[in-house]
Amino acid sequence: MSELFDAVDALVASRSPLPPPAERKRLRQAHGLTLDEVATALRVRRATVSGWEAGRTEPRPPERDAYARLLKRLAALYPADTETTPPAQDTEPVPQAGAAAKADADADAGNTPRHPRPSSTSRRPGVKSAAPRQTTTAAAPDPRFANGPLAVIDADTDRQVTAYCVGGLVLDVPAKSLPALVEWTLSEAQLGAERLHGSGKDGDPLLVLTEAALERYGLPVTLSESERLAGRLPDGHKVLKQLDRAGWMLTKRGLGPWARIYRPAQGRERQCVQLCVPSWSALDTRTWGDAAKRAPAELARLLGTYATRVMTPRGSTAVTGLELMTALNPPTRASRPDEDGRRYKEHRPGSLGERAMDCAPCEAPDGHPLLSDLPRFHQRGPAEMLFEEAYDWARELTDAECMMRFVVGIDVNLAFGAAANGAVVGLAQPPVHVTGPQFDPTLPGAWLVDLSHVDLSRVLVGKEWRQLEGNLLPSPFTPTGERPEGPAWYATPTVAYAVELGYDIAPIEAWVRQEKGKFLDGWYKRLRNAYVDTMGDLGVGEKLPPAEFLRAMDGHKQRDPEMAIVLDAIKATVKGGIGKLRERARGGWKPGQAWPALSRPTWRPDIRAAVIARARVNMHRKMLNLAAATGRYPVAVLSDCAVYAADGPSPLDVLPYDADGKTVPGSFRLGVSPGMVKHEGTRTTLWAEEVREKYGRALNLARYVKTGEVAAKDDGE
């Protein structure tokens, strides 16, 4: 009978009523309790309580009943309609022995740096700051990271060192050496970032060293030729000796443009600081523009905005894009407590796991160890190699198109990000080979199938068969837009599109992944919000009517040059992150040997192929729907840009909008959201014909429609 009573009590506890998240936080602060105290009492992690108060998660039994009891007693002491005591600061008290033991056992809680209150003085000059995205329920900033994720370190002529932080905050830095600067950062600066997932790790603080700061701390302003090629300072440099004497260590890449200085973690105590040195080419001008030349306060603003909206930079934007995937979808989590109350690290469902795994042979790029048995100069064809790439296609203008005055380019916003949204990809299990499979559009993988019979002159559009000018559209199955000639390897989205067009397919063989999920959804949403928020800072809001959107886009980057740099960095993070999923070997490598990227779980050419295939198919679907409704066909396509002949210079002369602001369903729509399009550029038809005559008929107009400038070396390849 007692077991029945226990079961009833547990059932009641599972539905214990709780106040709204904001009220939970108010009650805790009214009683002067910290997050750590509540977490210790309930035997959960600090981040767990923070999630309950932010509304991100809800407590489960048995903690739910205890938490409800705590809040009920606090509500009796501090009713909402009476004046309460001032809110308590969520400081980091010294953990009790029991809490420390539990933290050590919590293997997946992450190594978190501890930041006491700084003794440095601070000031806030009048510096512009980008407003963060507003949410309905936002957690209070973590006091450990009160000064933001990063600081730009500068020095004046009097050798006084200053740290420029996010939001215009300026700190005086007492450190007189690089080891002392690292110590100050971890003990006083209150820099860093909260983890992006409950099972992840907090972000290490980032210090950006100006040229003056480099001189102050005994580092060269620029790297010599040999140092630049090596990507690091030589081992005998005096600053490296200082770090070694102070007990600090460097990662294998040493002290270079992006460096990590750390000490081995002690339990949950992580001691790690990242350095960024712009004058050593840490901020690539192709991505960050002139950011490295900007004043410290401006650099802090633009890097801080990027760090807040995306994540603290970990290297190039491509590296950061890849790291963001893991930060949002960690490979492990803490297990449930065992009989002794200890937790262990376990695989987290929905992630890629901790271990790297081999791809399918058809997914392997040339030189991969899986292909070591092939003849040395063997060239693999479509029937041996999965070749999912973005469009690079162009055709001759028809006589009717030559009579039109303009060629107009339209560009898809964040095309690869939009393609990643909702993409079902393989997770932590290796691919399985299947012979003569039945095609399953929900199963991620690579399929060997003949799609040469798909005729674009007669396809299903919606539920109707339509007759089109198939020779005026690129094939959706090849990057060149040429019709396939026989069996070839395709990712699932490409084969599924052939079925969507109304054609039967019969795969010969396949490599499929049974464990699947939408691994990139969280990654897309964060980057999507970052992109839209930054466009908002530049004066381009969501849900603008087409004409207003085009006016807002006119000169938008000149309105705030710093946010324009952030925008370019966000776009590069999307494209670079997808590209890093199939990072190739670099110098000093021989075909058949493994290269470092193969050892990480995020080396996943199959995921890259699926995203690119979706992006290309999405592009083709939009062009097909536009052609079916209006008879307009593209004359050139390059990745996410399509060029059309038109009688007028505006995208509105290409896209048919009615009086209600609606256009062809399933086709291109003007707007700021990823997947929608913006104006890429307009040139005259005469310009188009002249450059094609001069540089070759194969020249892709989409590559040059934005600026109209064609380099002399370009020959249409």
C-alpha cells in the first residue's frame, strides 16, 4: 500500500503548480537567495535554475515538487502586491564541499571560469552600442560575465593600458605583462559568455590586442615573413618564456593571430583566455573589411555585436560557424545520477557525438584515405563521386530577351542558411550501404540513380503537368546546369526533387543513415536572428512592402559602416560554416594520408552535400514556378544569384506583384528574411552582349551584374 501512496505522491508532484518564470526570479531575489544556493538546495546545476527562471525549461519530478514548495513559501513571505526587499546580486560564493564534489561528478556541466568582482576602475564614454534582440522573457545577465564577452586592449603614450568592452564600457588594466593580463582577465575583468546550451560550455573571454598593446606587452606589431608562414611566434620568444614561467600553456597552434592561453582545468574551474591580433591578419579583410584599422571603441562595438548575436569569435568566421554548431548542439550531456548520486558524461541524442566517423566512399573528396587503393591519376566521374555544388550556369539570350533593355540580378538572402533550416541529416551513426534500395525521401544519404530521363519541358508544378521551355532552364541535378548523361550519385534532396517533378526513379545503390535529425535548425535560427537584427540596425526591417524594401535597401550599408561589417561577417559565418563541414587538406599533405580535419565529429561532407543540394533545388523550384506563371526564364545563375532580362531596371520588373503585395506562390519574394531575395544589380542588355563577346560566350553574367566590372583575366571559366 505504501508503494501506491508513493506513486500517487509522485503523480501529484509531477503537476505541482508553479508561478510564471519572472515571478520565480522575483521571489528568489526578494529573499536574497543566489542561483547557486537554490541549485545546491535542490541538487541541480546553477544553469538548470537559471533556465527555469528564464522560461527555457521546466522542472521535472522529483525537483519540481521541492521547487514548488520553495516558491510557495517565498510567495507567502513576499506577496506580489507588497513592497519587497531590493534584489540580491547573483554572485558566485565559494562552493561548499558537497557542492564541489557534485560539480566534479557532473561531467557534462562544462568547465566554467569564475570571475570575482573587478577592482579596476571603469568608465563609459559616449560610444554607440547595438541593441540586443528583445525577447518576452530574458534571463538576467550572468554576473560572472557582466562586462561582456570580449575587450579590445589598447595602450597610450604613457603606457597606460585600457580595455574597451561592449556597450561603451572602458576598464583600466593594471597588468604590466602578458601573463599578468591573462590573470587579470580571469580574476577581475568579468569577461566571457554564457553557454548557448545547457549541456555546453561557457565562452572563454576574448582579448583583442591593438598595435599599441602589442608594443606594451613586448610583442611584435607585425609578423616576419617566416613567422607569417608558420602562423605563430618562434618558440624562443621572450613572451612565450614569460607565459611558461607563470604556468600558462598554449595550444598546438602556438601564439599566432588567434591564440589560446590556458591552464589545465580544475573540476569546473576553466582557466582559458583567447587572443585576437588584428595586425597579424586575424581579421581577414574579405570578411571583416577594414575592422582591423578601426579605433578600439569601434572595434569593440562591432566585434561585441557579432559575439552577442552569433558567438564569441573562435578564429575565422568559417571556424566560428562550425564551432557554433557544436555550441548549440553539444555532443554529450550529464547522465542521470547513479545510486551514489554521481553523474557521468553520456551521448546527447540529436547531436553528432564525440567521435569522428568515416564518410561513404562516394562522399570522400579526392585524396581521402578511403580512396587510397585507386590508381594515382584516376579521375572519378559522377557514378563514383557525389558532386553536390552550387549553380554556375549561363546561356545565350533569346531574340526576345535581346530586345529587352536590361538584365536584372536578384540574390537570395542567406541561401545556405535557409537551406539548412529543416534539413534532415545523418547524426552519430556511420552510413550503411544498400543495393537496389527503394527511395525514401525522409532518409538522409547518397543515392546512385539515373536522372537523365527527367525532361524539364514537361514537369509537375503543384499538381498540374505543365509544358515549359526546358532548354531555357538549368538542370536541377548538376551544378553546371547540364542534363545528366547517366547514373550519378546524388544527395537525398536532389533525388526527392526529381520525384516532386513527377518522374519515377530507381536507385541502383545507396549509402544511407538511419539515425537522423534536424541538427542545423538551432544554428540556422541563431544566425537568422543575427542577420535580421543587424539588417534592422541598418534600417531594413521585416515585412516591408516590396517597393519600401527596395528603397530601404538602397545605400543601407552606408547608414552604419560598423554594422555593415557585422552583416558581412554573419553572412560569411553561414557560408564558411557549411564549407568547413568538408574541410580539405592543406600544405604538407600527401594523397592517401589523413589530415587533421578528419579527426573531428563535424567533418561531415554528407551534411554539406545535403545543404548545398537543398539550396540548389530551392533555387530551381523558384525559377520553375516563376517560369510557369510568367514565361520568364533566367539567363544566368551563380550560386544564390539569378539574372533575368527585363524591360525595366527594377526587380519589380521581373517579379509580378499585384496590388495586394502578393506574387507567384513558391517563387521569389522580395524581403529581408533568409530565403527571400534582394536586388543584386542591374546592367543594360547591351553591356551583357558586349562582355560576352569580349570575354567569351560562356561568361556568367551573374558574377558581374552587381558591379559591371569584368577583370581582364576572366575568360568565362
